[in-house]
Amino acid sequence: MSETPISKDKVSLVFCVCIDGQHYYVKQYHSSRGIRSWLGLSRIRQEARNQLWFSRTGLSAAQVVAYGEEYILSRTFRGVLITASIDGTRDLAWMATNQPDLFKNRPWANQVISQVAEIPRTLHQHRFCHNDLKWSSLLVSQQLESPKVSLIDCPVGQRFLGPFFDSRIIKDLACLDKVGRRALSRTQRLRFYKQYRQSKVFSEKDREIMTKVLVYFKGRD
């Protein structure tokens, strides 16, 4: 068994483990935050539940192998989430930096854009928002003729009600457009939005949404 470190932050450590030729990603949460950790709704459990729900909803997502938590009194202290690797993929952010010419390949780009648009569309139909829908959370298989997009890494996604839902929709779309505005043409970005909305023409509501998306990160970068 071999281990390869992937990423580390104040909350978690991610590394890849290879066992008998199969790769797994192990995410160790070494601390927990917020009142949710006292209510049995820790980031560990939330991320595992979200990934399982993505698969049940029909989205391509990392397969949850196992997860567990350790408690002190009623508070989640630390835990671990293990997911099976989706082999033969790269995250979309990496591809935008290292394979930018791919986005000029119209058949490939159209397939990827269509699948990426379907992800927030499906989530939002269930009143679910990812809350951190970055290009690095989208894995793309490396078949040029038939790329497949999969969703990973969602510890803070949840269902929302009322005005909170509308604002989180804007955040999801803005997170995608943050890299999209650099990697895609205006025509490709418009294609994404129309496929997300399942609309061929822009309405007044569409213009309002897009204006909010375009200014969402203004002054925050």
C-alpha cells in the first residue's frame, strides 16, 4: 500500500492510497467547526451524504467507500471519508491551465459544457446548492470523443429555502463563471447558461440573474 499526499488545510488532510491497483482518496478531518458539529451534522457526515445523494440523483460522482466520526461528548471531534478514485480524469481547473487548447475543440467543449450545465441544473431543481462549485470540483475523463464530467468535494452543500436559495444559486453560477470567463469564449458561456436554464432566448429574469453572477466576486478577489 502506498500513500500520496494531495492537499492540506486547517481542517483536513487528503491523500491518495493505492491498494491492489485500486486508488482511493482518504480525507481526514482533524478538527470540526460550528454548531453543526454538536448536532450530528458535521462536515464529514454532510460530505458523505452529499456524495451519496449525487449518485442517487443520477449525477456522476465519486463513490463513497466508507466514512466515520469520533465524538467527544456530543460533538464531532474528527473523522475520515474514503472515496474511490475516478481514474483517468483531470479536474477542469487543471485542464483550463494546462490544456487550454481543448476548449477550442468544439465537439469536446460542447459535450463538457452541456454536462457541467446539467450539474447545477439538477442540484437547483432539488433546491440544493453546492456552495463552492469550483472547476476543481469537476473531474473530466480524458477521452476526447466522449468526455464524462463527475462531481466531487462537497462538504458544505445543502438544501435552502426562501431568499437564501436564490442567493446561493447566484453563488454556484458565479463560482463556475469565475474560471469560465477566462477559459471560455462569450459564446461558450452563453451556451452554458442557456443549457442550464433550458432556454433558447434571454428573458428579463435571465438578464437579472446574469448581472448578479457577473458582479458577484467584484471586490472579493
